[in-house]
Amino acid sequence: MPSNLLNRPIIMVQLQQLRILIAALLAIPLFLWMDSPAGDVTFGNGQLTANIAVFTIFMVGVLHCNSRTRTAMLIGILVGFLGECLFSLVLNMYHYRFDNIPLWVAFGHGMIFGLVYRASRKPLILRNTKKLKIILLIGIILFSTFWFFAENDVFGFICTLVFLAFLIVAKKSQLFFLLMFYVVLYIELVGTYTGTWWWPNNLSSIASLPSSGNPPTGIAVFYFLFDFAVFYIYLHAINRVTLKRYRRFEQRLKANP
């Protein structure tokens, strides 16, 4: 270990591994505030300002990550945009303040995917996987239950239950999805607070039931679909070599349990 790391407190060394995640979590409220009524007062056109800011950060991230993460982030733009069109414009499950799909949202999906993926692979996270899973699971259950009663969030609670069921299937990616749940929930809470988007008090304009909070807690379950689509496109359409390597690895595990 380099001598300069030996002279630093252990907690500082550990936090250094997560500096990008921490910086992103601190910056997210600023970006969402830009595309809000308050942002319009400050910038004149808050959404345009947010588009430029998020696109710039996205490009910096793309240039400084490895090729695998870069490819997944670029796929995430397309998948995220199509998902936004379906859930917001077609199903009317939620609404952006101008009833459009802001350009920054598509790049945001790619950034979130890359951010959580990189964070889930950090040594600090991997060393404490079991403890983190337990803590994160307890937090999800407690907050979803609280939000269910506080906001009559039936839809969000159902989504949380589906999310927990999916975790049983996605054993190898549990930590990734647990971290994704918290990041998505954090973004949803900030975005609805700033007025950047809002959720109606029912599932959508198509159905009057179930009731929903603003935001619904378990909405990260839809990121299972998003992440599955990104992984599927990456493995089956772009990097079949990785897919073959992954299948050989699974075969070895079955042969030597």
C-alpha cells in the first residue's frame, strides 16, 4: 500500500473508493432543481440548462470509464428513452412538468446505470456484501411500510413486494439492485419535491386503482426491466464473447458445486 494511504484514516481511504457515487448524490438535487419552476426563475429556461449540464457530465463519465461500462451506458440511453415514452407518455404513470421527456432524462438513465454498477464493484462494497444486503433490505421494508401508511401508497408497496420477489431470482445481482433501489428512490423523492415531475394518486389515467404515493416507493422494480434490457442487448447483440465466457463459468459451477 502506498505510504500516503498508510498515513490517512481508514475511513477516508474507504470513502475515497466511493467518491464518484457521493459526488453524484450531492449533485443530483442541483440538476433536478435546474429543471424546476425555481430553476426557470434563476436560469430563464431551467430544462435547457439541465440538458446541457447533464449531457456534459455524461460525456465526461463516458470518456473516463472502461469500455464495458461505456457501452452499457450508451445502451441505457436508448432503453431509458423508450421506457420513458412508454410509462410517461403512453401509460401516463407519471408526468414531467412540461408533459414531455426532457433530453437530460435519457442521459440520466445511462449515468445512473454506470454509477450504480461501478459502486457495486468497489472493494469496500464487495467486502461487506452480506452485511449491506441485510441493512439495505431492512431499510426498504421499513420505509415502504411507512410510506404505505403515510401516503396511502398501495401501488408503491406492491412494487416493493415484486422487487423483493425479483431479488430471489437475481441472486448474483442482488447487491446491484438493492443499491439501485435506493438511488432511484432518492432521485424520485428529490424530483417530486422540486416539482420536476409528479405521480398521480392512482396507477395511471387508464386505471383508478391502486392508489399511489408521490412518488411510489418501489418504483425501482421497473429498473429490473431496464437493467435486464441493457444486459440482454449488451450480451446478445454486442458482446457475445462475454456471454459465452459467462455460460462456461456457469457450467463449471454446476460440474463442481
